[in-house]
Amino acid sequence: MIEGDATLTFLALLLVLLVLSGFRIANQYERAVVLRLGKYQRTAGPGLYYLIPLVDRRWKVDLRTMTTEVGQQEAITKDNVPVKINAVIWRRIVNPQRAVIEVANVGESVIQVAVTALRNVIGQHTLDDVLKEQETIAQALQTSIDRVTEPWGVKVERVQMRNVEIPESMQRAMAQEAEALREKRARKIKAEAEVEAAALLRQAAEIIMHSPAGLELRRMQMITEVGAEQNTMTIIMMPSEFVEMARAFSVRKADGA
């Protein structure tokens, strides 16, 4: 009798432990996809939920935004230039049921889709576009990847290209092109300055033609500037008109005295 009671107690205790083992807790950022006898039952969480022991199975899904790095990939641009590109994808699961049932490995699947999309999108743009329009290309990548991953319950929030490598020969060619453009810009600026200077000189000449005294004033100003230098001997050639005017002024002054 005692042995029978001990057996019943043990079985009861085992049953209680089995029942209690069905309780589970999901964090706020987690969801549990529950399958009952292999068939989708519900999505549980956050908080406390219950699984029927030996009947229900669950898969935890993290709903937080995750980053997926796409390793360096080789691609050919529209103008047949080989480039190597790294990219980073920010993704988030928005439908836990699909993320568990529709795809075996969400992270790996997203990477493979990103590799294919990266090569396709780069092939539609020239090298200049890849270097200058990275935000536009990243947006096109995001749209392309998100279109494929949507049936899996995955939302691609952002795609960014981290590094773009081009062949050394192309780098040298681009450096030479940039140098030629800088030289061209410098020559253009110098030519524009010469044109402006010539226009100002022409304007000054027209003013002097209408006022000959202005020429003499300018000459006197230049003589003053030259005389300001030390150890400088200046020889002044005065026009005969000035000499005659000075002589007449001296005679008139002497007569008045």
C-alpha cells in the first residue's frame, strides 16, 4: 500500500512538473511562433504564454532592427568598369509567422538577395553614377531587396554602400582628368581677369583722352610712388608746354613784384 501511494505521488509530481514546464516568457522585442503537431497555431508574446508539452513547438523571433553586412562583391558598371563594393543592410522582421514558415534562414537569404540585387543595380549605372549618386543607388537597392523579402515578413529599412574600389589604372586616369579640369579652370579664371583688366585700361584711356591733364596727374602720381623707394634716382621729362607755362608764370610774378 505504501509503495502504491509513493508511485502515485511521484506520478502526480511528474505531471505537475510537466504542466509547469509549458509556461514560457517572451521579451517585449520577441515573438514566439507556435506550431501544434507541425501546424501553425498562433504567434505568442510578449509576456507569459503556454505551450502544451510534447505537442507544441515554438520558434522565437527577434523583432529588433538588425544589421546584415554584405561582403565585398565584384560588379561591372554600365560602362564596363569592374568595381568592388561592400554594403550594409538594416532589416527588421515585421511578420514572425512568415519569417519562420516561408524561409529557412532569414539572415542568409537576405544576404543572397542583396548580392544579386547589388550586381544588377550596379550594372545599370555608369562609374560616375556609382561614385557620385550613392544615395540614389542605395535607395534603388533597398527597393529591389525589399520587394523580394516582403513575402518573408522582412522589411528592409535602409541600405548603404560602405566602400567602392576601382582599378588602379582607372584611379590614375581619374586623377589626370581632375588635374586637367583644375588647370582648365585656372586658365579660364586668369583669362577672365586679363579681359577685365583690359576693359579697365580701355576705360582709363578713354577718360585720359577727354582730359589730357589727367594723364599728367597720373604721371606725377607714378613719380611720387617711384620716389618713395630708397636709393632711387628719378629723371623727370616735363613737356615743353609745362616749361613755357612755368616760365610765363615766373615772368608775370617778377613784373608784379
